[in-house]
Amino acid sequence: MSRLSLGTCGWTDPTLIESEEFYPSPRMTAEERLRFYAENFNTVEVDSTYYALPSEKVIGLQTERTPPEFTLHYKAFGLLTRHGIDPRRLPKAVKELIPADKVKSSYLRFEDVPAQARELAWQMFDSALMPAESAGKLGVVLFQFPPYFLFGGMNMDYILTCQAKLSHYRLAVEFRHSSWLAKENYEKTFDFLTRNKLAYVCVDEPQFAGGTTLPPVVEVTSDISYIRFHGRNSNNWYKKGISVAERYAYDYTDDELDDWAQKIEKISPFTNETYVMFNNCFRNFAVKNALRFAEIIDI
């Protein structure tokens, strides 16, 4: 039977802190907030590592400030998932390997970064995660690929490259283009993930008539099952000029959570670890829904 862990995708969203609906005080220190969060949940997904390469010091502090049985998941740095990034957030050592005109831009594409700079980014990300891994607290490294990362052999090869670059860690893969789950590719996708022991990230997100988002498919491709609740805010999903928190602003109903509880119960015999992560991080929605989900599944 799978061990189930519940948490949220981050614990420092400004709308959560300002709402005063979870933390005892909006003036808590970073250490106090993480310790308080860990009193309520046994796992968390760290999303700051998507926006900038982390340091061993910061991850070491996150490791030290959480209980022995706590699990930390880290979202892969955007450059490594082939997203465009803000070059101002790159470490100096990486910037020095990139043409000056590219570094001065506000948006840096994966293709604009020389291989040497990408390799250094891989090495820095790899070493930064080691404190959590050494303490036995690292769950998965989440690779959330961009919507333009389509089904195909070249992209499958890139996923294997990611796995090879971070061979110390377990990878979980989240697709954002529906071609991976298209009827003609469905079996190939899950066979690929299973053969390579890559955890498939099940998602709950808005559904549109054109099938542009991923359906709420529940599949097990490794001994780890990973589920992310993005909310179902269809009005904001593609809206321009809003914050990330507003895009995911959605409060799940008991019926919606109960539906997922039944799905998770069915896959439980086929995996050792199940992580249920709420990414609807607007105000207290994620923490409230996660705590309610714990009541529904009686843990």
C-alpha cells in the first residue's frame, strides 16, 4: 500500500502571507514560516528553484528547518526545462559564458545559451540539491516542460538527458502539451516513462473544448506517484497581465476532492509513495484544500 503525503507547491506566496488565514503572523521570519508549515504538512514543493538556480546554503537551511520525515521536492530550473528565462537571475559564472548582448536582454531562450553555460547550470543545480538528498529528504525533481515541448523522439531523448545529468535524483515529468496523451501517442508516452522509471505527474487543471490542456489522467509509471492540483480557473488560465497566483485562484469543492480521493485509492496498491500537491496557491486555497483532502481520505 502506498504511503501518502500531502502538501502545497510553495509556502511563501505573498497572497497567502498577507491573507493571515494560515500563518499566525504576517511578520514571521522565513525560518518561522517553514517550521510552521512543516507542523501542518509532511511535504512541500519548492518552486523558487524554477526561477533561479538555488544554492547549497539555501537548500541546506530548508533541510535543517524541517522534521526528519519531511520530504522536499524541487522544481527544475527553467533553463533546464527549455523555458525562456530572465538572464538577470543567472549566477555570474553562468552569465560570463553567454554573449553580452544576450545577457542584456530581458528574455533568454534556451537556444541562445551556449552548451558550456548550460553544462555549468546543470552542475550547479545538481550540487545545490545534495544537502536535501544527503539528509534523505529529497523526494523528486519536478520537470514541468513548456507547452511547446511536443511529443516526439527528440524530446524523449532530452528527457533522458535530464535524467542522466541528475543521476543522483528521482525525476517526475509533467507535460503541458496534449500531444503526449493523444490517442496515437498515449501508449508510447507511458511505456517510455515506465521503462525509464520516470514518475508521471498527474494533473488537475481547467479543461477546454480544443483539448489544449492535459486531461486528469491517473497513471503510475514508477514506484512514485505525483499529483498536482492546479485549480480549474478556466477564466484566468490564458488571461494576460495577471499574476501567477491569480491564474491558479481556485477553491476545490468537497465533491471534486472526493473524486480524486477515489482515483488515488485505486492506484495506491501499485506505487510505494504518493505525493498529492496543491498548486492553487492563491490566499489560503491550497493549504485549506490540502487539509480538507486529508480529512476526506482520513489521514
